[in-house]
Amino acid sequence: MANVRQREMPADPACKEIVKTLAELCYSRRQDDVFDLWLEAVDALMTMLPAHAESVAKTGRPAQDTPEVAETWSRIKRRFGEEWPKAETIFAKAWTLLLDSAFDEDGKPLYEDRLGAIYMAWSFPSAGHGQFFTPMEIARMMAMMTV
């Protein structure tokens, strides 16, 4: 992780492992580029997850990606070029870690901000430019006060 700027690793073990995993791609590209492309991949995966789950249940195979999602994958692959096979493996591992961390041992969902914690460790957000995240406890309190 020599090329990765970071303030401190997140306390959450899954977030820490995601940061370490994505850092494997930072030897030849900017870390903000890696993070942005991974977020695009996560968005594409989340967009298609319900359709894929339904299709696998019915046919045993994932659904066909929408044209928009297919274009997202094409754009990501083009950006990585020859590095795509390695990047795909790393993105898949980070995605699996993210998805697995969304549930406890009993399969109950955990409502925690993983991406914010990863971003804060991954990058140098600038309070001067308004780049900071509200801690989840404060966000929860604010939501409860407004409901």
C-alpha cells in the first residue's frame, strides 16, 4: 500500500480489508481513479442485483445487463485496458467483502455506512472544500429528530 494516501485505517475489519484490497491497483494509477471506478462497478452491481437474483432463481443464470449497465462495464474495462483481468478480480473481492459486511452472522442486515468509512480512509477529504462525512450516529439522530 505504498502508493495509497490515507489518514488512518477504518476500525471496521471489512472496511479495512476493502481498502487494502483496492490498494493493490494503485501501483500504476491514481487512487481516486481506482476508487471512482470501483464505485461505478458497485453501482452497476447493485442496479442489477435484484434482476440477477430473480433470474438465477428462475433459470439458474444471471439476467442480461441493461444497456446502461453494459456500457458502464465497457467503460470500466476500457479504462483499465490490459490490466482489466487483475482489476476485475480485485473489484470482485472488494465487492464480496462489502456485500458480506452488510449482514451479521444470522443474516440480518446491518445499517452502517461502509462506503463513507472507506472513503475517509482512502482519501484526504478537505473540510475547507466541504468534503467530510457526518458520523452515522449523528446522521441517525438527525433523522430521528426530523421524523
